[in-house]
Amino acid sequence: MVTLDEIKIIVKLIEGELGKNAMRAMITVDFGGYFKVKGFRVQASQFKNEAGDPIWVTPPSYFSKGRYHPIFFSENKDWWKKLEQKILDAYQSASMERAIGEVKEDI
């Protein structure tokens, strides 16, 4: 079994002005080199998550018959919350690295 510590989060930040594009990042979750799941999304939200940030994580899904159907699902809610937090931490880190890089370019 792959532990949360073995899971690697790969973040692709989405360009665009805040407020004009709800999508903030596309995420790939690498389960210890055994398999990868692409298509997790970090999106802006009008509601705050448990940490008080107006962003949320959605798993990959497909649209059929007028609704979205999840491709990835965890029956263990506690495990999902931990994975979700790991994704948000990786997103925050990537956002900070990009912001620092932009500041260095301006100097």
C-alpha cells in the first residue's frame, strides 16, 4: 500500500488574472511511481475551505448525461482530506515559488 508520504504532487499553475479564471492549477498525483492520476483541479471558490482559503480541490471527472461523474473517488473521507491538504500545500508552495521568481525578475 502506498502511504501519503510516498505520494508526489505535480502542480501545473494556470496563468490568468485572479477572478477571471476559476481554475488555479492542474494537478497530477503520483502514487509512489506505481501509477499517476491526472486531472485534479485547484479552483477558486466563493466559499472558504477548512483552512479558511477560498479555493478547493476537485478530483478528475467526465461530463455525461448532463452531469459530472468522478473518475477518482476515496471511500475513506479522512484519507481524502489528508490527500486534499497535501495537494493544497503543494499548490501554495508552487504559487509562492512563482511569486518569488516574479519579484526577482523585477529587481
